Amino acid sequence: MPGNEFYKQLHAFSDFSDLGDLGAYTAVPDDWVVLAADIVRSRDAIASGRYKDVNLIGAAVIASVLNVLDRDNVPFVFGGDGAFVLVPASAEADARTALAGVAVLARDVAQLDLRIAAIPVAHLRGLGTDIRLRKYELSPGNHLAMAIGDGLECAERILKNPEAVRPFAIDPDGSALPSLDGLSCRWEPIPARRGAIVSVIVKPAGGASLASVAERIAEAIGYDPLSNGPDAALLTNDRLRFRFLPRSLGAEIGLVGAAAGRLRYAVRAMVECVAFVWGYKSGRRVGPFEPVRYMNELVRNTDHRKLDDSLRLVLDVSDQGLQRLTANLDEAWQAGLLRYGLHVSDRAIMTCFVSDIGESRHVHFIDGADGGFAMAALDFKKRLVDGRNSAI
């Protein structure tokens, strides 16, 4: 397939339980580039209660690039305190400019240091890793990238190594502010229904398969996290709460409104909030916003489960299920069958990117509150044992 339209032309799958068919993943072309971003000292921001701001910056990385490129041809992975976006070489210059602008915003508006780099896929392959993708369809026109090959893990290591990243680092100084149109964070935190929200990062090892790891998790929590059934859905309409005015609207206005003008954006955001509440309460269409359709799509268009070299899940589990899950994963880790990290909270948080509400083009980034995937990644790293684990 043409390298510039590699992702657009990938066949999409819609049954998430088919995730483990590793032979169906396709190698990213050599001339593509991984744009990698990560917030420095994100744990300090988490400790000060700013993880919603951290998530907003992570999602801004994705929104900034999608807003300047062909959205259908840009695979991305949201990581909580950072993100990966893959682009063809022909689009690298525009993507780098957008990403540099996000780093400026993070520094000047949110007082967060965002390290950024553009790392060629060919370089990652030269280091013995790979990036192979599949495209998971949330709903028509909305996709998430699933990745294997350890290339993204390698890109993250390079990004965080001052010497290794030097040839690829992007200098944000002097960059124009990017368009973050469509990015918002207006929903209230989503409370646990069963008892706890668990952010889990798990990776098979020692010859174990992704399916066997999923079975182990399902046995512990009482439902299959990879199924398309209602038990595996993190969101339900009755658990979504919209507060007027949203608590996080100020942070959104400060970040998203920086390029277009904060006053103008604040007025627009207020109007949107009023229209949303009226439509949500009445069930009537407001312009391109059709409340019933949008809410039904929203609960499907979440990234609470994904594969980016490791399986990442945001799970709603009972207290007993959490105890069984921890014991089960720890037993398998001790046996060398997987490595894992997890973080427990009582709620999840959601950051939204709505590129065209009339055309049902929107995706919603989910993370556990109070640290979510960032803290699960720290827990994951504590369990690394040299020589024990093999890649997917």
C-alpha cells in the first residue's frame, strides 16, 4: 500500500477480542516517524492534584497533530502523561510544528515541561524493535491504533534518555501556538460502579500469549475485559455527569483558547455548555448536536482498553475482584509469565476530542484518577527483572 496512506488503508477490526491475532498486524513503513511526548516529573503534578491537567496536555499532543493532518491517516496512542503519534515523512514538518506548539503551551500556560521528539521508525528497527499496527473501529469513522513490536517502548526509552534523544529532540522555543480545536474536558469524574477503578498495564512474557493474560484477568474480575459485551464497557449513560459550569473549564479555556484568544474561546465554550445542557435535558437536536446519538456513541468511543506493546486497561472491579486480580497477576509475574503495573482509584477521568460532532467524529481518552496510567507505569517499572520477560 502507498506509504503516505498506510494507516488510512489498513483494514479495521471491530471485535476487540480479536486483538491477539498477532499475524494480522502490519509493519509501519520505514519512512514514517514516531512523534513522542512525555511530561517531565509528572508525579510532582500528580502529587499536587493536577492529573486532570496532565491528561489534558497528553490529549493536546494528539489533537494538535490531528488538527493539521489527515485525521484518518494518523495513528495515535494516549498514555495519560504523554502520547505517541505516527506520521509519514511527508507530514513530519507540519506535525513537528504542532507538537512544538503544545510544548510551549504546556510550559507557559500549565507550567509543565513537555519533552518531545521525532524518532524515525527506521531507527527503531535498527535497534532491533518494530512497530506493527492494527486499526480498531470504535464506531464508523473512529479508530484506535493497536501496536506491537516493542518499537513504542523503545521510543519512550529514547525520549527519556538525554543522550539518546539528542538527535531527535524538538526545540519548542519560538514555536507558534497550535490549534487545539475540539479538545475539551467538561465531564465530571466517572465513579466506580463495582468498587474500584483500576488502571492496569500488563505484558505477556515467558512464552505466554495475550489471550492467556486476558483469561487470567477475566478469571479474577468476573468478566472478559476484551469482550464487546456490556460488562466490558467502562461508561454507561447513567454514570455520566455534566456539571454547569464544568469544574475544569478554566484549564480548558487557558490551554485550548490560547491560540484563538481566550475571551473568544470562553464565550464559545459557555455557549456550547448551555446548548449541551439544553439538548441533553430535552433530548432535542441543537445544530449538529444530536443528544441521543452522541451519548450512544460516546460510551463506545473510549480508549479505556488498548495495546501499545503492553495491554492497557481501565477496569471497574469489585473489592474482591481487585484482591483476586492483584494476587493473580503477582503469581504470574513471580512465575515469569507476565510483567505488570496497576493503580487503584475510586473514579476515572475523561478528556474528549470532538473533531466533527455532526459527522460523529469524536474519541474520548480515559484514565484512572489520581495518577492512573502514569502511576501504573511506575509500578510496572518496579517489577522489571532482567532476562525474565520476552516481548509480545
